Amino acid sequence: AGESTGSVATLHSRSGSFGKQSNPFLNTRGSATSLDQSAAPNSQATAARKKAVGFAPPPPPYHRAKPANTMQAVHLNSTDGLVVVSAFLPVVLHRSPEGQWSADWDYEVLLSMQTHLRVTRIGVVKWRGWHGNTGKKGSPEAGVPVSERGLVEECLRPFNCVPVWMDTALFGEMYNGFCKGVLWPVMHNVTSVYSAKAETNTSSKPSDRMQEDEEPQFSEYSMDDYQQGPIHGGRGREKELWSAYNTVNRKFAEVVVQYFHEGDLVWIHGFHLLILPSYLTRRIPMAKVGMFLHTPFPSSEIFRTLWCREDLLRGMLNADQVGFHLFEYARHFLTCCRRLLGLNYGMIPDASGGHTLAIDTNGRHVAVTSIHAGIEPPVLNQILHHDPTLAEAASIRNRFEGKTIFCAIDRLESLKGIPLKLLAMERFLRRCPEYAGKLVLIQIGISAHERGDDYLRTRNEVTEMVNRLNEMWPGTVQFQECPESSMRLQQRLALMRASDVAIVTPIRDGLNLVPLEYTIAHQDAISPKGQSDGRKRGLCILSEFASCTRVMRGALHVNPWKISEIANAIYQAVTMTDDERMRRISTACEFVTRVTTQRWALAVMLDLKGVHKSMNPIQYSGAGLGLGYRLLGMDIGFVSLDFSAVAKAFKNSRSRLVLVDFGGTIASNDNIDNLSRFQMVKERKEHSLPSPAMLNTLKELCSDKKNVVFVVSGKERHSLTKVFGHIPRLGLAAEHGMFISWPSNNSRGERRHWENLVPITDRSWRSLTMTIMEVYTSRTHGSYIEETEMKVLWQYRDADLEFGYLQARELEDHLSNCLRGFPVDILHGGVEEG
């Protein structure tokens, strides 16, 4: 069932190779095996042990946890350095007609927060044409001119911001093509929301598609001049899109390495840079690298549709910490790692004496955290008290005087669920016609040109529904589409302050701060002064698919797909008692005021700094090429192999023992698929054969009289004899050392002699074992039985991992009870065994 990487050790200790896993993580892939050990030393003690336990004892743990008394509290101080990496810098650039550049913090961005740490921010600057869509129908510029990049760097130096310069067409290919076109729908757990182009060209109505001569909207502030067109999938351009994604991540890595100082923490943000840790691991392996995703993470069934799924997961796992806003997203990530990479996860001790959820990969532990971000109430309160904000809020109230104002601010894309809330408003008014003319919904639609056809379809659908609603109940819905630059924080807070109820109903959403901002805009509603205006305000109707629904416990939670539930929430909002409304607002305010952006960042950074990572490079060994490169964590006392020392000792020695594994060393297993493995087990296909050059190398090793060479394998005797039986002075160990053929000068082609380490006595256990295993094979799709001379193996590598593992545990218990009186060990193999 595949070669074990520990087969060399089995020549001396079989039980150590086949013992149960001893780390704190679950086995998710493997095989349950029955082994004949009738002649093992001290058979009485062995039989007593089997009767008491039922399987071989586990080996001692390889990765030992640090003693509890060595745990120390983790603190962050002003001497700690932090390198924050994101797709875009959290600044807004301005250029005067005279060519002078200036910058301001973009308080819309989560990463614009101020901190006492020494922070270096790295990312691309947003300037006209940053997306590469230039020309007649695109941006008049192609990003910051090359001749003025030095001026921009000088302008950003006081902000400790470092721009990453690259060709705008390359960055646009990565951002619009791969990130928004491929990753965005997958990350939001959908694969069919953004329909293919062929599906969108069926309509002949000119209103269904944007006119070719329609002028694109440009904004120096938000740079909304995206390329128009379909966006879902690679459309056969997977190679080009993936190449652009790799190239951009590599350029980011070069800048990070340039500005990294020893001891700094590296914090990567967003799905634009998922493979950046893979490039950083090569250059700065001792750096503590954290990654935080602000989007949802999809289920394994959705994520596995990506052609680059393994590379993306391995890129994330090259970080030391991966963070999400919700455990729901973290759970999907863990499941993907288990199902697609076969990795295990569990709780491990952390630096503060508690326990952290982590994934075990290549001897390293990658911490997985879930902490929801917040907002900065002082910044929002300051804007709320600005005269322009107060004036705009008063203007909106006067325009709809005497009405209950519902507000909604969404991007015009399918995922935001705007049509669902409009259908709910229609159902509410049909069932409660007495409220017609007493309420109004102000729906702001942010232009989402980067969504291509999905944006056009959503805009047309929303416009049609708004017109229909206003025909039935005039003035009920006030719909306004605007670019992102026209709905910045000040404009949003003015609308929120003027409204009484907010409706946020996405069908799938990541970080959405609108409910949190709305809560701050109405936090005074629970004070006597705030209640003096007589308004019933401050409630939020929130989709259960938004990330903040877990922390906004005071909101009215709804399933956006259930129209009647949203309509009922609208009714609750307009009829709710003051006591219940006060309780809900107080509950919502508790999280918003307690968990701020700075507190969220501090919690994540403390977790990252607390990750145990030795500063001794000897304890890590690099392996793999390209994106497959990874760090292998080694235990304390591990010494990397010195090739020159080995070569010198080999040359000077008079007697040498050379043990060579078969699968993966002499013969490659990389190109063997599941069907080929199954056919080999059932003897329908020949095993992988070593190349002639490899056989010649073995012959040369054996020809040296100083060498004693053994090929060690889990295969049966006849397989090894067929491949290596003609090589003189070559020793063979079949079935992990159960059978030994000692080296001999077999120059005449004589038949090999095999010695049995375990004599064959009672074989009656095999028929009973086969009968039991056949029952489990019939109810576990993808499993099969492998039978050799000395073992019967139930293989579930091709079955569903979780179900197969549960069945294997049950089979293990079943066999332990039925085979107590037989000289047999029941062993549960791990990932390599399976």
C-alpha cells in the first residue's frame, strides 16, 4: 500500500515503524493492518499486552512540548518591529497642478490605525491607471509616472509607507484577472454567481448591457476606472493569470526582504498575497510571518475546484500564523488542509500557558486564530460631530420628515443581496399596507465596475425592482448609484445618523463594517439626551451570512434567502418596544466600543509573537522547489546532514552499511495515481521499476567489497527478487524486514535464499480478519483490502478521509476484540502508511 518513509528503521524495530501516532493531532488518512508476530520475543508478555490494549504501543513523542514553568507572558513594546504587507497602502495620494505630491491616511482602510510599534507598511499605491486599464476607454494615466516615483517615495516616507513598483498591466492582470475573477467568487463559496460571457449575451435589449460609448467614471480618490467585461474564471487563461499572481507576489517578497530587520514580525493581509509566505520562507526563514484573510474561506468542496489549490494552501501554511474573522472560516481552512493535503490539526500549548489551535505540517505548527476586527470609535465620533455631517443628516431627515427611514449601503453585485431586501420590502407592504407612505428605504448602490457583467445585471435588476415598487407605493424606495468616492466615511455616517434602521443582507460577505459604524452613529440613543428626539432609531437588520453577525448580538438576524424572515424583521423594527430596542442597542454597543481596531491588531500580534519558532536555523531544514519549498521543523538537538563530512567519512571507512529505500528513492512514486496503486495491489499492473542508470549505480555500490548494501521495502519477496535478484552482493529486506535475503555472490543466477524473522505457525486469523474487513470494505466506498504473506491491510486512502478514519477506528476496535487469542498485532498506520 505504498512505501513507508520509515522502512529503514523497520529493519531493526518493526513496532516503532508501525506504532500508532503519538502527537496530539488526529490521524486522517492511513490503514488498519493485521500483522503476524507469532515468534516475537517474549510472546507471553506480548500476548498479555495485546489482550489488555489491542494494538501495539505508541512510540515516544518526537516533538516535545515545552515545560509549563518555562512559559512567559508575551508583550509588545515600542522596540518591536512590524512589517505590514497589503495589496494597497492605506494612504490617499494627491498631486497638485504644479506636480507636488502629498498624502493623507485613508481612514477607510483597516490598516491605517496608529500604533506604538515600529511599523513599516508595504503595498501598491492607488493612482489613476493602477489597474493597467489605460487608453481611449480606460484611465488617462498608467499609474504613477516612472519619473515621479522618487517624489512619491519621499512623500510617503513620513508615513513609513514603502510602495511596490511594477508594471500596471501586470498588477491589473493579477488583481482583476486572478483575484477578482477567480479567487473572489470561490472565496465567497460560490462558483456560478458570476455567469460566463456566453450566458450574458443572450439578450438583445440595449438596456441589458452597458453601451459601448458609455463613458467610464474616473475618481482620483478611489480609482474606480476598472476594466469592463465578464469576470468569472480564467476562460482558458489559467496559465497567464497564475503567472501574473506569482510574479506580483515575488515582487512583494523582494521589497519585504529589503526592509525586514531581524526580529521584526511580518503581517500579510488579504487573498491577493496567499503565496507570499512561500517566497519569504526562502529568504528570511527565521521571521515570524502572520497572514490574515478579510474574506470568507470556502468549504473544501468549493475550494478544491481551483486548479492551484495545493499551491495556495501550502503558501498559507508557510506562514507561522493564519488568521480569520470567524471560526467558521478557520474551520473551512482546517478542513481543506485535512482533505486536500492530508494534514492534522489540534490544540497545542502556547507561550502564555494556554492552548492554541494549530495545523501540524512538516514538523512545524501553524497557529490558526479567529478574531473579528472592529472600528475606531474616536475617529467616527469626531466625524459625527463635524458640521457638514450634522447638516447632511438634518437635510435627509427634513426631506423625509415624519417617515421611518431605512438605509442600506451596498456594492452593486449579486453577493450583496440587494434584490432580496427589495422583495422583502414589497412583501411587508403587501401584508401591512397601513405602513405605505410611512417609511422609506434609501438604497445606496456603489458602482462595482470590477464585477463586470455581474455588476451590469445587478444594476439593471435593482433598477427594475425599484421602479416597480415605486409604481405601487410612490416614494417608498430612493435608489441612488454612486462611485465609491461619493460615499466615503463622512457621507456614510451622515446617512446612518439620519436613518432609523439599517438593513444589511448579503448572501455571503467577509468583513463588513457598516453595521458597526451604524451602531456608533446611534450609540447615544440609550442616553436620556439621545432619547429626547423621540425617534425609534438604532436597530440593524443583519444577514446571518455576514461575518459581524457573530459579534453584533443586538441586531435582528435574518436569513436573506427567506424573504418572509426579512419582512418580519422590518415589522419588528417598526413595532418594537422601547425597552427591547434599548437592550439591543446596548448589546451591540458593548462589542463595538470594546473591540476596536487597535485591540484586534494587538490580539493578533500577541498571538503571532507568541508563536514558538526557534531562532536557531539549524532546527529548520528547507526542502522542495518552487512553490513546493517548505521548512521542515526538527526537534531540539537535530543536526543537519553535512554532505562533505559524510563523503569524507565514507571515503576513509573500511566497512560501510548502505540501506536504500525502494519506493520514493530507487523508484519514484510521484506519478503513481490512486488507480495505479490499486492495480498494483490487485496484481493487475507491474510495480514501478527503477531506471537502468539506478540499477547500474546499485551494481557499482555492491561491487565495492567495503560496502554492504540492502534494499529495504514493504513489498513482497517475489517483487524484490524479480527486480533485484540478479544483482550480486545485494541484500534485500521484504515486507519491512519480515523476510531477509543476505548479500551473496549470485553471479550464476542462483535462486535467492530468504530467512523468516517470524515463523509461520497459526494462520487461522487471516480468514477471520478478511471476513471482518470485507464488511467494512462494502460500506466504505474507496477502500480495499491488500493481502501479503505476513499481513492483511485495510486501505482507505481513496475513501472520504473523515468517514474512512471513523471506519478505521471502528475496525480497529472490532479486530482487537476478535483477535485477542491470536499471535497478531493490530496496527493503525498514519499518513505515510496510508
